[in-house]
Amino acid sequence: MAVGEAARAAVFVSLLAVALTLAAWFPFRDWKKAALIATPVLAVALSYGHLYSALKLVFGALIVRHRYLGPLLIIALAGWVLTVKRRVRAPSPLTAALNVAGAAALLFPLMALVTAPEGRFDAQEEVEEELTDPLDDFAGGPEGRDVYYIILDGYGRQDVLLDIYGHDNSEFLQALEQRGFQIAEYSTANYNQTVLSLASSLNMDYLDSLLGRRDLKLTNAMLVRLIWRSQVRRELARWQYDMVAFKTGFSYTAIEDAELFLFPEGQGDEVERTSAASRANAFEGLLFESSAARVLLDSSEAAREAVHHFLNEPLFAEQRERVLFTLETLGSIPELPGRHFVFAHVVAPHPPFVFDEQGEPLTPDYPFSFADGSHYLRYGTDTREDYIAGYRGQLRYLNGLLIETLDQILESSKQLPIIILQGDHGPGAYLRWENIMESNLEERSAILNAFLLPGAPDAVYPTISPVNAFRLVLSRYFGADLPPLPDCTYFSSTSAPDRLEQAWDCLPPGPDWPEIELSP
């Protein structure tokens, strides 16, 4: 999330804090006591929705209800007001303690805001010191074939889709094979988060190795650099490949400094800056839902419909537009002059679930977010069964769109392109972000991994993982010397993405890349 998204919310919270402090000052005529009263009231008002959802997940909807939790919190706050009035004679120590607690509570979210990518990366920044060294000069070239790297966010492997999601994906996989794709039937992700996975695959190495060479730490800014200024992009640029990228709604992967950056009509930067002042953003929607306004939303159908219409619907509609625009536009890339490295991150079938099985629009009844796993379930409006049903429906519609897109690419291409169709990680119905032991790691790590490799019909071994995808492509089509690495899988939480735990033993490196035989 960009800092700008929180600006109006920060102003609103500041005004609310001032109003509560003034209201508490009038009966006491004491600013320190007023602060002691206003602080917990503000905390409860802003976090009630989170507290309600968390307790509901733990104890269930029958026990945790607004009619119980609301009065209980009001009684607790009233008790605190009476305590401050009758028993607190010297409020200074308590005020100091609250100041320290408040500063500590603000520290981590402020750090996250400051280090979060703004959705832009200065094309001139850090050019002199890249995170990866250039490869030795290549021996040959790909004769101008376009290279497509299509990331389908959260797209799981056939066995997981069948066992957990009740979906037999064999028809889609057969359609890919009929078009010349090779399927890695036992492929697993290297990391369980999008940014970690792509930072690794686009640089053809594991993150500890990439950062360890220069004794660097894993930060948000570093991940942006690894994705936007990846080694794959820079190596292909040496062969006069222009990068094509798309607006994704996810700032890490919306590579705006690509030679050609594409977005749906109405979602360009200038339009967004103009319209942002007239509508709520995702952060404001989350803030509203997590505050005491949750009581109003749950008790008044009219209020919920109003919030749904003005806060949620525009954001989910934009997500649908981005998915459709990306897939529709991919088919027209072959008509462009020159060579192209096409990076298309499609945030589907990953949540939010904005399409049903027939492609009809869905607007979920919660604030717009790309939250997944246990973070998706914390809203308290959907269950694990809802996740599975939503994922399955969106995936089935996506499959049809993908075949149409691939057919258009193949029909329009003068030379058969190189295409990697890949999940960055698997789905997350059974993912517990903060507890690896309570997560289904096979569900999260098992991915779709399909390759269209002209002249190399047997190049893909069954367990190849994303880190080796471009090692194969650059080695066999561009003459690089990049032998396969072991295929490993790492897990980390969103709160500590740098604390990586190996999920299981690494699989040994696959066989050496076979030679290719391209038609003249």
C-alpha cells in the first residue's frame, strides 16, 4: 500500500482523536485525564471490527455477537472513565506509559508504510550497481521469438485442485498439450508469497544467494528492485528485447518503467489521481470495516448496501477490468514491431473472487483486498468452504479465457513464441500465515507450470520449479551456461517474510538441458 492511500484516513483519525480529547476535557478540565480517557476510546472505535472478527473466528458466531461484545466494551470503557475520575490523582505516569505504548504501536505500521513500494521505481535509480552480475556473452540468439512470462497468481497443481477443490483440471491441461505445451506434473513453488517467488524466478536464483553476494537484507524496496530490474529483463534487453508489462493493482508487479506499460482505459495514473479524491481507496474501505462502524454495517442492510456500492464495487470492478484487459491484450502483442519480453501478472484465480464460473461479475461483501489464506478468512464474512467455491468458479472461467488468449497469440505470431505459463504459488484455503505447522504446505506449494518451447519437445522435467524456468530458456535459446539448480520450497509469514523455513528436502537438480532443434 502506498503512503498516499493512508493520507485521508490519517487526517480523519487525527480529527477524531482531537474531538474525543476535547469531549473528555470539558467535564474534567484536565488535559492529561482527557488523554487517558480519549486514548482507549479511540483504540476501541478504530479496532472494534478487527476484534469482533478475531473473536468470531476463535469462538464462533453464536457466542460472539454485537449485542454481547458492544455492551461489554462500553461497560469496560465506562469503568475506565470512573477509574480515571475517582482514583487517578497523578495522571502523568499513566499518560507517559500510554505515550510509549502508542509510539510502539505506531512504529511498525509506519515502518511498513515508509518502506512499502509506491507503485513507481525510478528508472535511473541504482543502475550503476545491479543486484546480479551480467552473464557471459551469449553464443546465439532466438531469431526474434517473443518471450511470454504469464503468471497466474495462486494457480494450483492438478492433484491439489482435484483433492481439495473438487475440480478436475485435466481438460485444460490437455488443451495446453494439444497446443504444444509441456506440463511439469510435479512442479512446486520456491516460495509461498508472490513477491518472493517472482524476485527469485526473474533472477534465476534463490533469494539467500542473490542477497548474500552483496550482504544485503530482504526489504520491500529490495524486492521491488529484484522484480523491476530483474536479471532476466536485463539479459533479454541485450538482445534488443523490449519489456511489455501491465497494470496489476499490485505495486510490486506493475512494472511502470517497462518499455511498454499497458493499462485499462480509465486506470492510467493521471485519471487515477483525478478520481482518487472523489472515491474511497482500498485502505479506507478496510479502515471503515475494521472500526466500530462494523456494528452499523452488520445491523443495517441499507448501510451495508451503501458502503458496498460506494466503497467496494468500484474497486472490485477495476480488478475485473485488469484481468480481462491483460488477457485480451496479450493476443495483440505479436502485431507490435520488434522483439518483446512480455511479463503478465494476472491476479487470478487468487482472491478476490470477482468472476463466477460463467464469468458473471461478483462483488464480495468485504473491503477490496488481495488478502489470501488466514488473512482472507479474518473478515468473518466467508468460510473456508466459500473460499474453495469462489476459487473453483474463478479458475474455471479463467481457464476458458486463457485458451482463447493463447490461441490468439499463436495465430498472430510469425514465429512460434516461447511461453511460460506458471503459478507463483498455490491456493490458500488451508494456509495459516503465522503457523507453518497448521498450514497445508502441499496446497500452497503445488503449482501449474507449463512451457511452450519451440524445438525442445522434451526439455521440461516433472519437478522443475520457477527458479529454473529461465535458466532453461536462456541456456537453450540464448546460449547462456546456466545449469539447473536444486528445486527447493521455502515458507515464511507475511509479518516476517525474511524468516524462511525450508518446507522439505530439496529435490536434486534436474538433468542437463537438452539441445533444441529449431526449424529454419
